Amino acid sequence: MRKNIVLFFVMVLAVSCGTKRSQEQEETATAEATPKIITAGGTITEIVYALGHGDAIVATDLTSTYPAKMQELPSIGYRNQIQAEGILSLNPDWILVEENYLNNDVVAQLENSGKKVFVLDKPQSEEAAELLITEIGEIFEEKEKADELIRQLNKDLEALRMLKERNDEHPRVAFIMSRGPEMVFLAGKNTFAEAMITLSGAQPVAVDFEGLKPLTPEALPALNPDYILLFESGFRAAGGKEGLRAIQGITATTAWKKDQLIAMDGHYLSSFGPRMGQAAIDLFEETHP
């Protein structure tokens, strides 16, 4: 009888040890199967995280500010400051980069390193946002999660459409990027600012240039926007509203006189990722009180 009891406990112990080893082997295999990822581009980072793979990101760039925990990761830098050597020193398996974000020679070095490199377009429209979510979903084999992100995005955009139907005013908005009173730029055509302002139901101020252009003293009084839109970081760096007074011509605008200055998180406003519908709704509510 005693021998049978001892034998029973030996068998239980053996099974337990075997199960533990199997679990450890499975966990090790899973860890080895999960690629180490570096992202360059805040929209890409946000989507990778939303698909459930944020823990695989080992480093990212300075535009990857959402979710906030991404800011705790090692940084590879910003745009043309980013070097291939810095990325490769972290030994990633996959590198996901935004088109035209890195220098072409840096991308070529990364591709020649044998690492898996994915170069993805930066979205500036609803269609482009959906395409990027779909593409990253395919990379990670997360079609269902990607489809759910797109469904939520479309719900937000439908809510925005209903808001715009109830209020068809189109206030004129100027986006300025401030890096101090002597470094202020006005957004023109084919920019995220033009796209987001239009999406939100407002009207971008009429200009005859593309991209960002240094702001001249006469530009703002001539354009006379109803609202002036900025990044929160630029608003803070300028010292708030009183600091913006140093920007030539700003005090002559309707936006200034009516205290209609809007500061929004830079990534939230410009990313055109899963939250673009929410950002457009927020901007609508700011410009259609």
C-alpha cells in the first residue's frame, strides 16, 4: 500500500514537472516568435499598439507620443537625424517606417542589412487611414482587429457627418506652426492641416502655396481667419496667448480679437490614424460653438 502511494506521488510530480517544462518551452517559443520591432512614424506606432503588439516595440521615434508609454522607450531620434547605425544597434527583427520620413540612404542601409523593412505611406485622408490600418493588420496577421479599428473609425466619421449636417457654417481657419516668435510657419495646400480643417467642416484660409511657408507680417491681417489653430507644444513654447502676441499681425485678426485660438495635441491632430474621426469632431466643436 505504502509503495503504491509513493508511486502515485512520483507520477504526479513527473506530470507536474513535464507540464511546467511544456509551459516554459511554449513561452520561450512564443517569445522567440514575437519579432522585435522599431517604428518610425507616430501613426504607425499608434496602429501597431492598437492591434495589440505594443509590447514588441523596442524603440521608436520622437513623433510616437501616443500611447504615452511609447515615450518611455529608447528613441531613435527625429526625421533626418535618424541614422541606420542607431536602429541596427538595437537588433530589431522588423522595422516599420513612414514613407519619406527617413533619408533615402538610411532606408537603403536598413534594407541591405537583411532586416525586414516595411515602408508605409503617411495618411492624410479617411481612405488612406483605412488602407494603412489594413496594411499593418496584414503585416501582423491581425485582420479582425484591423477591421474593428476601421469600423470604429467609420462610426466616428458618421457621427461627424451628422454634426456637420446640423451646422453647415464654414468658419475660416489658419494653422500656424510656432517654434518661437521668429520661427512661425503658415500651412498651405496639400498639408495635414488643410485636410483636417476641411474634414472638420471648417474652411482653410485661401492661400496660393503648398506645404508650410514662413509667416510674413502682412499675411495674417490679410487672411483674417476666424480661428487660429496651433499645436499645443507650439502654444506652450510661445508662452500661451500673451506670448503669441509677438507674432506680427496676429492681433489684427478676428481670431485674436474674439479669443478664438485653438491648441490641440500635435499627434492627435495630424496623425490621421485610428483616432482621426475623434480629432475632427473635437475640432468641429471648437469651431462651431
